Amino acid sequence: MSASILSMIAFSAFVFIFIAKCAVKVEQGSKVIIERFGKFHKISGPGLDFIVPLIDRVAHNVTTKDIILDVPAQEVITRDNVVITVNAVAYITIISPEKAIYGVENYSMAIRYLIQTALRSIIGDMDLDSALSSRDHIKAKLKSDISDDISDWGITLKTVDIQDIKPSPTMQAAMEEQSAAERARRATVTRAEGDKSAAILNAEGKLEAARREAEATILLADANRQAIEKITETTMKGSAVLPLYFLLGEKYIEAIKQTAHAPNSKVILLPADLQSAIKGLMGKAS
């Protein structure tokens, strides 16, 4: 093989390697930071770009897709001195890769620390009940507090969600005991109120029965009085003996009725002048 052919092959290999070193392929959803002599030079988007070998270099490959940051759980003390456990998840997008890379040492770790610090501050100003029931408020306040800070790094916070917020195991056990005690107290109060209402209704029923019985007695006495007056008016010279006999006879008949209706009654009532009556009957028969 001649020297010219070897030189051509070497030159072609050199050109191929040079072009390979110059060409930079950037994947969709990414951007690369190119440095020249160790200083930021430019940003290359998706597609094919060229750099100067030995002068330029691809320093960083940064994703432009949404990034999910899982914020580890941490214990936070509320305003009423209750320890609760909170964890969150944030969704961020890098708008300016050069700011995210050169503006902070580690943007993922920095954002996690910012969220944890903001959570401690926000929940520290709330009591336990508010913290457990105000996730939307915590989310909005958290996003407002850290959005301005991370914008200086060329990063946009799309949203941040509270994954879980719950009392510590010790506090949760105490809350369950308190809830059970409260349910027992309510049951006791309900039973007491029921007994009270039943006693009141029973007393009112007895009072009403006594009132009606008294009214009936008054009406009966008034009826007897009117009957005596009528009988007195019809007797000769207004004698008071006949009305007295009338009342005694009425009470006698009533007593007989009650005795007859009594269960297992074995009492037989006979007229006091039964012997005279029989003699009279026998005399008539003879």
C-alpha cells in the first residue's frame, strides 16, 4: 500500500473523529450547557449542534420535563405543642438551565430543604385541628412562600401537594382514647336525658290523672248535691231524712256492685230483713 493511500486514510479518520467531536446530539426533553474554557458559553436545545473540540465541552445535560421531588417526612410541632408528621411532593420545571446549574449547588436538595423549612413555619402557626383539616391552605401558603426563592434559580414550582399529615403515634393513641371517652360521655348524657324525660312524662301523666280524678270527684259530689236538692224539694215539708236514706241506699248499691265484680268473690249478701220477707211470703202462700 502506497504512502499516499495511508495518508488519505489517516486524514479521513482524523476528519471523522473531528466531526464526531464537534457534533452534539441533544435528545428531546433535554437541554445541554456548553462551556468554553470552563466558562458558560451557550445552551443547546434538542437536535444537532456543533462545538469546537478542545475549546468547548458539554458540561451539563438538564431535563426540561417536569421533575418530581419527594420531600421526606418530618416531625413538626403545632402551635398547641402537638407533634405531627408531614411529608410532601413538589413538581418543578427548569426554565433557565444555566441559573439552575450555576445559581445553586444542588437545586433538588435546596428545594427540599426550602419546603421542609416552610412547612415547619406554616404548621407552627396552626393548632392541631386546623393543621389536619386545612391541607389546601397549607398547600397555597407553601407554594407562595417558596415560588419567589426558586425563581431566582430559573425554576418554576408548578404545584406542591401534602401527601400525608398525621399526629405522631403517641399523640394518635391519646386522641383515640380521648375520642372513646367523649363517645362514652355522650352516651351517658343521652341515657340520663332519656331517663329524665321519661320521669317527667311519668310525673306529668300521674299529675294529669290525679287532676282528672279530682275533677270527677267534684262533678260526682256536685251531682249528688243537686240530686239531694231535688229530692228535698219533692219531699213533704223539706224533710232531710229521706235524702239521707237516698244517699245511703246509693252507696249500698255501689258497694254491692263492686263486690260482685271482684275476682274470686265468695261473699253472698242477703237483705237484713230476709226472715220477715220469708214469713210474709209464707203467709201469703197459706
